[in-house]
Amino acid sequence: MGYNSNSKHLIITFDLMDLKRNTRILGIDPGTNFLGYAIIEVIGREVKLIECDVLNIKKGFAPQEKLEAIFKRITFLIDKHLPHSLAIEAPFFGKNIQSMLKLGRAQGIAMAAGISKGLEIIEYSPKKVKQSVTGNGNASKEQVKAMITSTFYLKSDITSFDAADALAVALCHHYQTSNGINPGTGGNSWKKFLRDNPKRIAKR
């Protein structure tokens, strides 16, 4: 499910000092089957969601074709939205070496696409992204997605974890490079979110 700038209620306002104006960030959650991407724009004290979606390359693509598709999509997004920087999530260390190698290639080609367009490339660990966005470095994907939905006042959840993760990466970079309010500060944001949204708590 994609979101674009025609949607309503996608702006969050900060009450601190002015931030760097007209800054766009491309967030990437790399993957060899599904690659999440998101564009946010910082305008003064506002952060606006421009686009958030997933590149589906799971079926019908040879390994080399997947890398080509990633490169083309990211360069297309850069040409379309003209972001100033590309923030990407670093691969996690798993037990499956082959999966790690494939994921590393996907991340590398995404970074190469950004470099080819002269963008600043910043890498964040999954733990750093979760800590920055939710206040909990061990937050689940469900918690990250729910927090993103709440932060941008979306009327419905982003259905894809990959898209939500990409948006979280972009938002993490914004928090790390500006004086904007970071909802992860102090580790209380997730508690506050649950307190303000009791219906989102799954009862088992």
C-alpha cells in the first residue's frame, strides 16, 4: 500500500527552533525480494510524507535482474523527488550466510544508485532505527509500523513492513541530523503510544 502527498493529515509539527528548510530524505529498507522505500520532506518545522511503497522483485527475476531493478527504481526515485540524502538500514547478522550475501548485494546496489546521483549515503543499524523511532531498540516490526502510523497521522496502517521500515529509516535520519523532537528520547514514546492507543494492544 503506497502513500503520496495527496493524502491528508501527513504533517507533524515541531515547536522547537526552525529546522533545515526544504530537505528531502530517501529511506531504504533493502531486500532481495521486497525493497521498501520512502521519501520524506522537512520544511521548516514540518515533516511531510511524500511517498512510501515497496518494490516487489520476488517472482520472475533472476539475481542480476533483481539488482538491476533495484538500481533503476532508486535512480528513478532520486530523479523524481530530488532527495538530499539516502538513509539505508544496515543488514542484520543472521545465521544464513547465503541470505546475508544476497542482502548485502541489494544494499550495495542501492547505495551505488545513490552515489551515482551524488547523494550523501548514511547507514543505520536496525537497533538504531528502532530506538530512534519508538524509544526501544528491541521493538518489534509491528511496534515500528504502529508508531509510524501514529507519527504521520495516517488514517490506515501501512500494510507492508518493508515500506514502514523504510519510512522509519528516513525518520531516524531526520532525528539524528536535526534539532527536531525525537519521540524516542528518554525511551518513553512507546509507553506513551500504548497509553494513548489502548485499542492497539493485542490481548491473548
